[in-house]
Amino acid sequence: MAMVEKSAPSKLRWGELEEEDGEDLDFLLPPKQVIGPDESGVKRVIEYKFNEDGNKVKITTTSRVRKLANARLSRKAVERRSWAKFGDGVHEDVGARLTMVSTEEIRLERPKAPAGSKEEESKTAGDTLSQLNKNTFLMLCRTCGKKGDHWTSRCPYKDLATQAESSFPDSVKPAASEAAGKEAAAAAAKAAYVPPSMRANADRSSVVGSDMRRRNEENSVRVTNLSEDTREEDLRELFNPFGPVSRVYVAMDQKTGVSRGFGFVNFVSREDGERAIRKLNGYGYDNLILRLEWATPRKTN
Amino acid sequence: MRPILMKGHERPLTFLKYNREGDLLFSCAKDHTPTVWFADDGERLGTYRGHNGAVWSCDVSRDSTRLITASADQTAKLWNVQTGEQLHTFNFDSPARSVDFSVGDNLAVITTDPFMAFTSAIHVKRIASDPSEQTGDSVLVLKGPQGRINRAVWGPLNRTIISAGEDSIIRRWDTETGKLLQESEPEVGHTKQITSLAKSSDGSHFVTGSLDKSAKLWDIRDLSLIKTYVTERPVNAVTMSPLLDHVVLGGGQDASSVTTTDHRAGKFEAKFFDKVLQEEIGGVKGHFGPINALAFNPDGKSFSSGGEDGYVRLHHFDPDYFSIKI
């Protein structure tokens, strides 16, 4: 972030400037400015110096000041903090940047999930899945349209996919059967691409599995007045008891990485969301009182 | 966590050391200037200029006033920590490899490499409280082990010195008589060169890392093997958390083969192991080369690693690190 400005001699004439050869002209430079840090910790340091060509260069360094783990320091350590620099540390260049904070978030990567908990996890996942199959059709085969029996990739009728419409018409579409006949004929007639949701065997009443973007807004609960420390994992932990959660999102400030205090939780079933809103609206969480409501769908233009 | 990257060295790092309070971090590298950093934000405080060779090791006194460094220029130097001024130079006939202050900082053990006609040796020097009275005489010189001695540290109450090196045997020496008291059992010990040795914060046990791709935990009093941590790459650096039962191993493939293989094959991670269960907890990635040095902050809340890539990476742990369960 450097930009060159034309040198503007204020009280000296250019002739004198040439003679001194730019060596001792530092007094001409505006003083170093430090702006901030503001409430989000963004600090801006503006320095001026002459480059080799004698042009005045303005160097703006924007950095973010973060408070690190609050450690208790001994008196000696505090004293040492104000020690004068020595050795090569004395004349550190403006742009040297010996110390940088990694832009990459590094995690302690676990080698593998502990064996016990993983088993448990997959078991509970299986449970909720089988439970779901009774009333909602999360598992919908896009090849043959069978609900709650198998995933698309495991469809036993995969090879018959082209004939599917005619060979299993009645078994696969109990809900939209009369509209289906008409559209199946239409689909056979034109070879053009038909989006899955528009296909004959698609169940229009349930958008689950048909449209990724719309599914994200399904049963979305907006959670506001979250504390800054609340992470997505915390929200997941908080909402999991109410039923399967398909998405958790906490809004973060892009510049500072601090939570903006609201988030969204999507439930697989609406009843669970309803229950969560009833229970957790007004719930005290991290010294703040949560506010929950159904998210208003994003406006699409 | 977002590690702090410190690029003060132009050559591979060799050693890292925190002072007692954990507010200063000393780094040694193959370039000739040991550097001191503030351990909280990674700001450079200063450099110690004067060595004329790679600096292999350093130690800082308990009150953080003196620094001692061992260098390949066949000297060990005493420094004023605050000003970077040289207080004394110990001259040897061969490169100095490791240094360690005794409890009380009155003595220092310095190891020297085999060089030309000289064999490797362990020197014990008296450190005067007034630097003007400092002399270069050795109180004790221990000889015997074949090959380089990579690390020598003081045992409990300064009564013993523990040494480990190229011959993969750990030795315990008497500091009064200079006699060799004990050698580690070859059946349970390392099979290849021992590269690093780190004492626990209470000094009751220590961990050694070896090129045989394992690290071992030993009792400092009788050199009995307590635990073994097996990994899949040579271990160059080891350290132990003073707070939790964690052992950290650093390493990677040989520096010479780094450029010929994919970067993922190098496994330049700091590996965390559970000290008791000997199970791997996790890895911290980031270096572009093998890790040569590791150090834990005495408060146990951060650690730093130094790599062949010339970077020191200072990691402040996230809160969830402290609640990891195996």
C-alpha cells in the first residue's frame, strides 16, 4: 500500500534541494501518523519517506491489533517489554515485516476421530435417518423416484432409467400421479433438459433434495443477540437436542473475524424448529438473551 | 489458531529457548546471529552479533540476564540479554554443539564435536556472577562417547549430566568425579542417532528424539525407559508441555530430499502425542521444511517451532486445545 506523491517543497527552493541531494531532507516529511486502533482493532500507520528517485513516498500500513491470550506477566517481564531494541533490531526497516500473523487458520488436526464416538455418531445418524423416512422423504431417488428406499447412486433400477417413467409409473408416484402421466408423455416427446423439480416423478410439495439453494432456506431459524464468542459448534450443540439440524451459520465480520451477533440454524423438520423457537426464544445464553424467529426468506430478483 | 511467523533468520533454525517467565524467545540458526523475540506478539527485540559460524544451541539464565550460545565457530559466548553485548568467549578446539546452564546458573555444560584429531567432549565451565572475573578454564572434561554429542543437560541437583548423541546411547555422568555412571540399555534404546533431548519442567524425566523415527521418555535418575512414541518420520526436535501430558515431536524427511518429492510427502508437522497413552493427538502444519527446533512456553499456552525453512512459527493455542480428550 504505497503511493507516490509529488514532492512539494514548502519553504526551500528547488535549487537548494538539489544541492543537498535528498540526504537530510527528512525534516521536510510530515510526521508519522498513527490512526487507531479503532473498536474493531484496525490500526493505520502513515509514514513518509523519500525513495531513491527523491520522490516522497507515503507508506500506509494497515494492521489489526488483536489481544492475545491474556497472560499474567511478572513485574520483570513487564519491565523487559520496554527494553530498548539492540543489534539488528535497532534499525528495522519500515517495510521489513519480520513478524507476520499467518493468514491461514491452522488447526490441531486430529489424526482420526476417536473410534468410540464415531461409531456412536453414525449410529445416531442412522437412527434419525430411519426415523425420518417414516414421515418425510429425505431419501428420494432421482432415477426411479422411489422415496425412502435407496439413494440415487444405489438405485437398483439405474439401468432401466430411461424406461423408468413407463415401467414403474404407479409404484413411484403415488402423490402426483395424474399430472405425471401427462408430463411423462411431454418429457418423452421433447429431449430437452428438464430440471429435476419439474420432472414427472418429482414431488413438488416437498422440495427436499431437489434444489440446493432452496433447501438452505427451508426451516431456517434466525438467532439474534448472540455473544461474540459463540461459534457454529456452540450453536449446533445448543440446537441439536431439538432434532436434526442441516445447517448452522454464524455471521462473521469479514474484516475483523468477530461474530456479528446473529446466525441461522436450519432444521430438517419444521416441527423441530418450531419447538426450538418456543424453548429458546428469550433463553439466557452467555449473559445475553437469545431471540429466535423464523428467518424471512431472502428476496430473489 | 493463527500462528505468528517470524522471519528473522536467513538459514535453517537450529534451536529455540524460552526464558523462565516465558516472555522472551531465543532462536538460534545456521546464520550467525542468535535472535531474541517477544514471545507474546513475535516482535524482534534484538540480535546477538559476534559469532562467525552456525549457532547450534543456547540457554538463558533463570533471571534472564545472561545468554550462552554454542557455535560452530569453535566458541561458546556469554551475552548480556538486554544489550546484546558479549561478556565472555570460551574457545574450543572444535565446534561447540550444545549448552545448558546448571540449576543456580553457576555452571554450564558445553559439548564439542569431534573435529580433526579431537574427539567429542563434554566441558563443564564455571560461570562467574561478575562477568569481569569470568575465566575459560574447564572444571571438568568428560570424554569417551564415539561421535557427536548432540545434547547434554544437567540432572537433578547438578549431581549428574545426561548426554545423548550420534551413538544413540544415553549416558549419565557423575559431575563430582567425572565418572560414567550408567549407559542406557541398548535393547530398549534408540537404534539411530539421537537428535534432541528435552527435560520435563520439573526435571524428573526427559524425552529424546531420534532418526529411528521414534521418541522415548526416560527417567532421569536411573535411565529406565518409560514410554515410546512411534511416528513415521525422523524426529529432529522434541518438547513436552509443562501444563498437559503432551509430548510434541517435530521432524520430517532429510533436508536433501525435500526438493525431490511432493510437499505433502515431507510431513513437516509438529505431532502431538499423549504422554501417558502414547497415542497421537494431532498435528500442527505450516512449515515448508523439516522442523529442527521446538519449544514450549513455560506457561503451556503457546509453543514455537523452527524449521529448515528459516521461519519461527509461534502458536498460541485455541481454548479447545486444553479440553482435548483422547
